[in-house]
Amino acid sequence: MANTSLILRRPSATSQRRSTQSERGGDDGDDRDHDKRAGCAPEPEPRIAHRNLETLLAATLESTLLDVEGLGDEAGPAYQVLDELAALAQRSYAELVHETPGFVEYFKASTPVSEIGALNIGSRPSSRKPTTSIADLRAIPWVLAWSQSRVMLPGWYGTGSAFAQWIADDETRLSVLQDLYRRWPFFRTVLSNMAQVLAKSDMGLAARYSELVADEELRARVFDKIVAEHTRTIDMYKLITGQDDLLADNPALARSVFNRFPYLEPLNHLQVELLRRYRGGDTDERVQRGILLTMSGLATALRNSG
């Protein structure tokens, strides 16, 4: 079914333009994929599809004609704050991904991105061009690789630094963000989506994947940077929202994660060992099949898989 709340929480400017809907699987308990547009699950019959379209249309009309943001004359300054935060987050993200020496090597060794291409997972090649550039890597294998290693990096990296830099030591600026969180559905949803991704990350398991990086200096340099930003982002989320639990606003998802995730850890440990064997020259078909099965199991359970 269409997620009406996603449409009602969008910035008002987006409602003036064409709305794109994609059919994608979601997670129970309003577990919103962080890269969804106005997503909905595939409909099994015309009657339900008709009701879904009717709901989407009603929500789009409401968000277009009414002031669902509730910001009034303060909308301009609010968007200015988000523009500044976005620029700071992008700078931090680019510094890691494009400017950190050895990052590409670390990424390829600590995630199964190479196996995604080598084992023909997906309908298209992992990269648009035959290069090692991150810029040429398609979005789906980029997100899938980080989710498999339980870093979930594209969904949160840079946000913690952006908040910390923007606030600095100014309590007034912190109050501005806390007020926007309380009053602005869009900002609240952005943070909720980020928290949902953070809740699915696991730096302990990510450390196991980092051990696949042979260069110990490179491993420590990149992984320590990721862990520091992960901690910073969670701390800033709690400071702004006043919530100690990342899934406090989504109890249904919290229950789902609590029940589901204990079964995932063995898959991650198994995948690390299979990747080590495969890269070490083990051509046994069972090793390759095992990698595929662990990828499928993790992607199905995590949902935010690309």
C-alpha cells in the first residue's frame, strides 16, 4: 500500500512537481527504505491497485493545497538551515569517499562489492564503466555492499559531523534543530529514516569485515574514521530528538528488529569466512553458492539493501 505519510511529510516544493512512484518491497512497521521515493509494494489485484492510487492522489492533493508543513512564514529559514546542513554533510561524505587515500581499496576489500559483480548478482553490471572509480559504481551495488557488511554507510555518514559543525557551541542553534524536529514533519521523517538505518548497522560485525583488508594501517585509518562518525551521528540524533532509543518512534519496527536480527549475525560471520576462502583461491562451487545465499538472506532481512 502507498505510504501516505511519506507524501504528507515531503517539502511543499516537491508537491508542485510530478510525483514518481516505484514498486518496491518495504518492511513491516513503517520501515521506510532510505532511498524510496513515494514507494509502495506491488499490488496483487486491480481493486487494491485502484485504492492505492486513490490514496496517493488524495495525499498529493492535501500536501499541495494545504499547509501540511505547519511552518508558515518560518519555512524559508527552515529550508536555509537544511541547505547549510546538507552542504556540511556532503563535504564530510566526500572527504571520506573521494579524498581519503586508499578508500577504494578499503571498500573493495571490506565489502562483497567485487563478488556482486563477479558472481553476476543483479540485472546490470556493478559499474557503468570498466574502472575502479567510485563515481562509476552504480547506486544499487554501492548500497548493497555497505549493507552486507553492516556499515550502512550511505544512509548516515556525514550527518553527525554536519550537525556538530553547524551547532558548534551555540545552544541557540541546538534549540533551533530541536524545535524543527518537534514542529516539522519532514525534518522528523528524515531523522527517523536515518535512525532506522543506524539501528540496522553493527560496528562489531563491520569490524569483522574490516579484517579482510590486508593493509593494517589502511584498515585502522578508514575504519576508525567510520566508527567515530557512527558514534557522533548517534550522539547528535539523541541530542536533537531527546530519544535514547533509535527506534523509539517506531515500536513495530523495534520489535521486528529485535526478533529478526539475532538470526543475521551467523550469516555475517559465515559470509566473512566464505569471502576469505573465495578470495584465497577456493573455487569450490559450494563457496560461491554460500556467498550468494548469505547475500540473499541478509538483503531480505535488512530490507535497506539497495
